[in-house]
Amino acid sequence: MKKGRKRKRIRMIKKKEKNSEEEAGKKKEKDKKEKKNKATKEKTNNPVKLKAKLEKLDTKLKDIQAKKEDILRQLKELEEGGKGKVIEEKPTQVSKELENRV
């Protein structure tokens, strides 16, 4: 009888530990969401900080726009000039070594 009671007690303890771990995980997730919401809702009235943020976003947008234009230019070149040309791949170091062995 004592073995059966011990096993039940052990099972109950494990079940309680598991539940408490799950609750702790849920609390952590909830805390993260609350912190994120506070950070996004927090407004600044300092015009210097706002201007700095705006300039930072402007530079990021310009960089992205430059990348977009470069990609479009490359695509256009490939479409126009790539019709009759075959793109040659540069041999890699491994393929050179294989050729030397043969």
C-alpha cells in the first residue's frame, strides 16, 4: 500500500510542477507583450529626437531605394543582353583541383 501512495504523491507533485512551469511561461509571454506595447505607445514630445528619428528613417529609405534601383538595372541588363549570351560561370577552386588531378 505504501508504494502505491508514494507513486500517487509523486505523480501529483510532478503534475503541479508542470502546471506551474506552464503558468510561468505564459506570464513571461504576457510581460513581453506588455513591454512591447508600452514601448510603441510611448510618445516623445522632444522635437530634436523626432527629427533624429525622421532622418534615420530617411537614410534607410534612401539605401533601400538605391538597392532597388540597382536590382532593377541588373534585371534589365540581363533581359536585354542575356538573349544571345550564355552566362559563363567562373570555375571554382575545387573544380580546378579536380581538373589538375585528371
